[in-house]
Amino acid sequence: MTLFSAPDEPASHRTRIVLAEKDVEIEVVSVTPGRFPDDLLDLNPDHTLPTLVDRDLVLYDSRIIIEYLDERFPHPALMPIDPVARAQFRLALYRVERDWYSLAQQIDDRTHPGQGQQARRILRDSLVASNDVFRAKVYFLSDEFSLVDASVAPILWRLNAWQIDLPSQARDIVRYCNLIFSRASFRESLSRVERAMRI
């Protein structure tokens, strides 16, 4: 099993978090976006990261990859068994991608700096507005670590690098960050580039 992964993108990072949670032996190939090796260009027609290769199976959407990994390696389970709760978690994954990952792409887009500034403000305000969700449970929507946490964590880890400061009323998000960032699996998931984001 091989994962082609960007060393600094949230979508690749959340995939590495899930792999670390599952303690999966895998070859991680670090790829700079836009400079894809030929074998990856042949495998993935969309030329996107991350890309997972498991024997004859090639997956190249991070949400599909993390759900596949959760089903392929069922322990520990990172999605609830109950179909209603599972649907709620999938909706949360969708909203995290739509609301926060899209803003992350705008922030990281160096070609439109003005757009990045606005995206920073929107992301900060959106996170602060979500503080009650972070307060409600130990983890995001749950008392157990899940795929949603694996998806939220890369965004929160990058706040300092994006020069986004959370106000005092976001203390439940700060508590959540301390909890997530102290997990051994999270620390193991970090690339060298990501480690440097918090120095």
C-alpha cells in the first residue's frame, strides 16, 4: 500500500492522521503539488493529492480514501455503527470540506493574496461561531476520536501559520486543539513541513 501525499496540504494530512490512528504499515511518498512523478500521473487521471494505491485499487479523493481506510482496517472504528449517527458524521465531513477546506485552499493560493486575507477572516469567524460544537463533546460531535476529528485537526494545526488568532471566547476550541495535538497518532502524522508550522 502506497500513499502519495503533499507534505503541507490539509487533505493529505487528514489521510496520514487516519493511517496513524489505524497503525497501518504504508509507504508514504511525499509529492510537491504540480511536480508529480510519472507513475502517479499514470495512476490518477485527476492529478490530485492525496492518492492511495492498494494493490490494483487507486483512490484519489481524500474523503473516499479515509472512509475506505476505516472500512478496510476496522479497528479502531472511526465512524459510528448506527446509520443515523453515521449519516450525521458524513454530513459533518461534507460541511468541514465545504466550509473550511475551501477556505484553506483560498488562503494557500498565492496568486490571489486579497482573497486569502478575506478567507482568513471568514475562517476565523466560522470557527468562533462553532465553539459550542467543540464544547458539546470531548471530540467533535462524539466522545470518541473519529474521521471528523481527523479532518478538523489539519485546519486547526495551520491557524498559526495562516496568522489566524482565536479570541478568548474560543477557549473550547483551544482545549480541543490541546487534546488532539497531544495524541501520539497526530504527532506521528506530521510531515517535516507541518512540524515547522508550529515552531
